[in-house]
Amino acid sequence: MKEWTEKELYRILNNPDEISEMHEKVVNSEYRQSYHIQPITGLLNDPNGFIFRNGIWHLFYQWCPWGAVHGMKHWYHVVSEDLVNWKNMGLAIRPDTEYDNKGVFSGSAIEISDAVYLFYTGNHIDDDGTRIPYTCAAEFKNDGQISKLSEPIFAPSSDFTDNQRDPKIIYNEKFDKYYLIIGARSFDEKGVCLVYQSESLLADWKFAGRLKVTGYEDFGGMWECPSIERICGRDVLFFCPQYLKLEGRGNVTNHNIYIIGEMNWENLTFTPIGDFNVFDFGFDFYAAQCAANIKNDDKAFLMAWMGLPASVYPTDVDEWSGCLSLPRELTIHKDRLIQKPIEQLESLRSKEISADEIMDGHEKFAGAIEMSVDVAGGDFEIKLFTDLSGKGGLSIKYNDKFKKITADKSGLKRRFNTDFGEVREHFIENTLLHLGIFIDTSSVEIFVNGGEAVFTSRVFPTDDEVSFTITPNGTVKLWRLKEISDNTFVV
């Protein structure tokens, strides 16, 4: 792997010519996705500033242009009319001020009076190595231009470590106030959320206090990407606890969870109703963000980074890494989020193919495919990306007695991130009856029982991992999906 110097990692992209040659290499990578958002070069991670406005979905993501490495973060911009077909719009926010001299970190968006404002963490590092994470804002104008405020809206709280980032902007109509929730770490190494408030969006911000989450006073060593969403009349707290191991999730210490409860904005207390839940039970899912400005309390729309901090992937050698998940429609049923693939994804279907054509080798189980699998009940196993003899592959096994689903990727030939563990387990509430599976060139997203649970993972099949098996047989429908990912070189 390449050894990076500080100078190489932390530089601003000013000229498209600096990465044009790299782009040519990236688009020819064998594992480029067909219908997922992915970077034109370098590394993509957290989705940011996700917002619906005037019939257009706008999404930004953290982007290091220089390679598959967490170096200088910029924001890149993509748009869509249907959440399926995304268009590259180019570089949106550069780290070009003293307040973000070492990167534009994650954040969120809000529309106020027909204007959109983006909030983000400016990662500033002094010459002596001291970090100061500023909370910054920018106006996203109607012509697509983005204008930063000349100064941050506030500096970090001195009562917590310099791990303070990922502002989520919220407007509360009842109190006619704006709130910013910041992920943070205390000096005694506890993960927390900090809350700021103001009656004016871009001025007079005051530190309101630490968010009290009953029962979660000692839960992980840092909380990233926090948010409080209103879904189906309920309050839902999102965050990513770090430095924490959870049952059934191997050795990984970075997670994305949600808690359904009640938020009291007067005393800054979130009271959970029941236990926390992991968003996704696969191997690669983090930094989930809901779209702002939906104006529909009955549902929300979510996208996430299909990756994890500290992970490495086989595409790193091709100088790119990361993609975003498919958009999911969120509702609540029995104190759980239901996460369904959006209906518009059906527009990707190009032709139906039969399972027999794959089993007998006339069609390859590769590329962009959607599967719909009806399960008759009882124990069940499906193995994806096996060889033609049915060996190897990614195993999804269901034990009906315990209602347990086990995902095991150790049978795949290209193994990576093995130190984090290659098995994930989850107990579902209802008998397994259906799997909706979306396969792309280097990913798989498995929706259990219409969204009761989801398993999202990056996978990198070899040329002979081109089949699948089901035991016992289920009813299977398969479709080839269109290749629609925008690889246009827009900077």
C-alpha cells in the first residue's frame, strides 16, 4: 500500500487536472458499481446535507480526492429527481479557510424562507498539532453556488475533548428555536451529544447543555453523526457509538444505532421507549442520514455510507473506496423502524431471468441483480456468489427455532477486514418469509420480511463466484438491473 506524506494527504483540490488521470483508472476498476453513488476518484464516506427541495433531492458526501485514504475531506454534490438516478454536480465545499484547514467534516442541511443552509464541522489544526473543531455554515444558493459564512457560528466547548463534530440542524416550531446537535467525547472517554440553541439561524448560538439519554450515560467512547428525527409521530435518536463491542457484531467497534423515545427540548432529555436497535446487521453500514424538508411525518428517507471507519477494501489499490447505500423508506411498527427499499427502484429492472439459467451456468450471477425470495417456513439458507458446484459464497442462514439469521462471509474468496469478524447474527421477531436482495458489482443489501431487518455488505466476487444455492428451495424471481451510475468526470 502507498505510504502517504502529510503534504500529500492534506492538500486542497484546485484543478481537475490533478485527478483526471486517476479518474481514468478508477472508472475501469472491475468493481465499479452499476447503480450506487460512488466517488469519481478517491474515498467517499459520510452522506451530508441530504435535503429535498423544489422537486430535487440534493446530497453531499465527504470526499478525499487523492486516493482511498482518509485525508483532506471536501464535500461533493450529487442530485436526483427520483432517488434512483443520480447526477454528479461536482465539488461543493473546499477546505479553503483557516477554520477548516484540515478538512470539511460531516453535517446537515435546512431550508428556511426559500434558502438552504449547510452546517458542517470545520476541522482546524494549528501548527503545533492542536485541533479546534469549529461549527461552520454556508448558504446553498438557488444558482447552485455555495457561499461560506466568513466566520464559524461557534467554537467548540472547552468542557469536552476536541472530538466534537457532525452538526445536525433542527428547527423546533413549538419553541421557535433552532437547535444544533453535535457528536462529542467527554474527558472521561464517554460518548455524548452536545446541544446548542438560537432564535436566529446564523447568529447568537449558545451552548444549551449535554443531551441526557436515560440509560446511555456510559455507552461507547464517542458518538458520531447524531440526529433526532420525527417519524410516524415518534422521536427517533440516531447516532454512531464508537469504541464499543455489541453482541452478534464480531470485533467491530463502530456501529450505527437508533433509539425510539420522547424528546423533551425544555430539559434536553431523551427518554427511550425500549432498548436501542442496530440500524443494519451486515458488515458495512455507517453514518446514516435522513433527508431534510420532507414535510411528511409518516415516513422518512435514509441513506448511509456503505463502509466503516478503519476498514480497507479491495478497490483501495485502484485508488477509490466507498459508496452509499440504496435509499430506504423508514416507518415505525411496534417500536421498531421498518426500512424498505423505495418503490422507485423497480424502474431499474431491465429483464427477468430464471434461477434455472443461473444454476445450469447459462447466466452468471454477477453484476447488477435484484432477487425476490419467498421462503416457505422453517430452517433456510441461501448462499450468494458460490462457484458452479455450489461451494463457497456469502451464507445467509436462518434458524427457525431461535428465529436467528446468521450472515457468514468467510466463504468468499476475496476476504478483507477479517480482524473485525466474518460472522454477524441477528434475532428477528417474525418467522422468515421473504428476502428482497439487491446485488451490485461489489455490494449486497438484503431486506428481511419487507424491512424488518437489513443486512448490508460490500462483497468482491471473483470470476468464478457466479452462482447461488437455496436450501430448501424457495420461490425465486430475478431481474437484471440497469447500469445507471454516473461516472462523468465533474469537479
